[in-house]
Amino acid sequence: MSIEARYVELHPGSRALYQRAAAVLPSGVTHDSRYLRPFPIYAERAEGPYKWDVDGHRYIDYVVGHGALLLGHHHPAVTAAAAAQLTRGTHYGASHEHEIAWAEEVVRLVPAAEVVRFTSSGTEATLMALRLARAATGRPAVIKFERHFHGWHDYVVPASSYAGRVPPGIPAATLDSVLVLPPNLEAVEAAFAERTDIGAVIVEAAGASSGQLPLPRGFLQGLRDISARHGAVFIMDEVVTGFRWAPGGVHELEGVRPDLVTLAKVLAGGFPGGAVAGRRDILEYLQFPGGGPRTEKVGHPGTFNANPLSAAAGVACLREIADGTHQQRAAALAAALREGMNRILTDLAIPGIVYGQSSAFRVHLVGDAPPGPRDSDGRDLAHTLLETPMPPELARLLQLALLNRGVQLFGTGGMLSSAHTDDDIAATLDAWQAALIELREEGCIPPA
Ligand SMILES: Cc1ncc(COP(=O)(O)O)c(C=O)c1O
């Protein structure tokens, strides 16, 4: 039986729900990355590193709430804080103490955070960061990098991981204010030499798509220096990496000081939430009554900003992850997983690599193997990875083959939580080996 036929046979409940969904939701999904042919699995409950689908299958979960669940599903401390808040109200429409405690935790943990403004998502955080940068500099243009993902608002869609340079639905004037550059410092210098209207540089802290294409060494510090020299605001997007790579994110690890940092995901412990944090003089453009020297106050409403439920969960989560133990555990498990997956690729003589930083991993299978060390963080491979992308059909069938064996990837990789165990790694490696052999039998991977 083919991989896909087996998937259909194993998941009748998910299939039925997908048919229902397709009538009322475009493509049946609510997030582009959840789209999967012939249909995605439908989850029913989750705990620790696992989720269960409507057909009763258990999965080792490497989506972990799109990276939000560093502690795994409903960690007791986070659940207790949220449950206690639930009985006291989910929306006061008023200021409350949790939002102050939440901001205090951010300022305590994140080196660049002098002050904080909460939003409801990472997308809103990058939107606000760009608006603040434009207000503070009086310059409308922004630099972003090829394939870097910062959410889905108009200014960051061009050349993001899921869209081309001219995505539909975005006005030309908006696109004109966004310069998309390759991640090299010469290109950035050249852009500043050519234009005087660049007010911000935004970069994904771990490289495009949560580290799928890692940045060259020294790139972040180089951007920091060039931005400062030209009076532009340097924004590090740490929506994924913040609190996960280290309690203070990549900029703590690398000792680079951005002007603004954007946060979400782990920030709110699995609830909706985001934040822009950074230099007081820039965030003061949000301040009443007048804003900064160059403009009126920057406006910022938002019904669910720092809502009590997200704030309570966020405080509990940030206190739990503050000493770095959870990050270290998740990263050590991810390193063991990457190493084991690479060992199996070698044993089966399959060209490809599993790489990644911190608690993330990324699978890259191609016809001809990129050279380089097996357990690389991927920095040395960025060019090769770009030149020889993984065939989409192979990526799809790999996901199905692993789902058939109780493992859910996030796209072609995933992230770990501190709730994952050594047994989960061993079980994943067994599933990986069996899936690769099956893919080879289906002719998607060349014979040994
Ligand atoms: C680096 C980065 N920035 C911004 C976002 C957008 O965050 P959200 O999905 O909360 O809007 C994401 C989401 O995955 C992200 O990975």
C-alpha cells in the first residue's frame, strides 16, 4: 500500500472533518502551514510532548504550538495560572497587575528591553516595530531580507518564506517602501549608499524561516553597526527565538544589541500574545500626550493587548523558563535527535542532512547531498540549501509517512519542548528510519 493510501486508511475521522471544513474554510484550514494533501490530521487533545487526533492516534509533537510551547502542552504552572485567571475574568477592559508583572519579566530577561508594548501576535509586533522606527527616524523605507518571515502584514510579506516578491493584494506604494536584500552586508551598505530614506532594518534573529537558512557569522553585529552608522533602527525579530534560544534570545547569546526586539510565541506560554520591546526613547513615541520630537503620538489600540489570560500565562511561563534549564534540555534533546537522524541517513546512504540550532531541527533531503558536517547548525550550508531545495512532493510524503508512524513534523522540521523525553527521541528515530525506507521503496529517494 502506498504511503498516501495508508494515511487515508488510518485517518477516516480527520478525512471526514476535512470534508466538512472545506465547505466553510478556504482549503479547509486556518493557517497556511497547516495545509496538507490529501488532508491534515485533526487534533483532539494534547499533553506534554504529545497530541492525539480524532482517530485516536498519538503523535510525538514537533510543532509544539508553532514553537510557542517550550514547556510542552499545558505545563502545570502555566495551566494553573491561566485557570485561576479564567475564573476571575478574561477581559477587564481595564489595566491590571498581570500586565505589569509580564512586562517586568520581559525587561528582566531580555537585554535589549528597556520598556515593552504588548500586542496580540507576532505579526502585530513587527508591524508596530516598523511603525515606531518610521516615526522615530522620519524615514519610510525598510530593509528586510530574502525569505525572512515576520508575519503576514503588508510590509513584511514581500519575499517572505511563503510569498514571492510581488504578492497579490498589497498596494504598489507599500511594496515600494520595502527593500528586499540578500543576507550580505555589502548589499546593505550599498542600499544605504543609494537611498537616504531607510528608517529600519529588520532581520529574523536565527535566519530565514526560524533558521532554515542560517545567517552568516557576524551578520547581526554587522547589521547593528551599519544601521547605527546610518541612523536607522535595527530590529531583531525574536518571535521564534526569544526565550527559546536562551532566556534573553539570540541577541543575548550573541551579545548584539538591537534597538527594538519583537517577541511572541513563548512570551505568552501558549496563549495569543506579542510584544515590541527595546529602547525607551523609541517606544516613547507611544507615550501620551505628544509622542516624540518629530511626530504626533504613535497610536496603538488593540482589544486583546495584554489580556489577563495571556498575561497570567505569560508571567508563569517566563518565570518557569528564566534560568535557562528548559532551553538547555530542549536543545540537548534536539541535538540528539539531529545526530540520530543524520546517523540513519548515513547508514542508509541517503543524501541529505538534518541541521538546526538550539531546540530546532530541519530536514533537507535532495538528490545530491550538500557537503559538510552532518550535525551542522546549517550556517555553512545556507547557499547549498537555497540552490537545491527539497522537492515539495518528497517533503509532503515524508510528513505523511511520519504521521502514519506517530510523529508530526512542522513542515520539514520542527522544534522540541523540555517535555520531550529520550524515549520520544528513540521512537522518532525508529519512525524516521522506517519512513525513509518506505520513501525509497516508493521511488522518492534514490536507491542505495
Ligand atoms: C520570526 C517570526 N516573526 C513573526 C511571526 C508572526 O507571528 P504570529 O504568527 O504570532 O503573528 C512569526 C510566526 O511564526 C515568526 O516566525
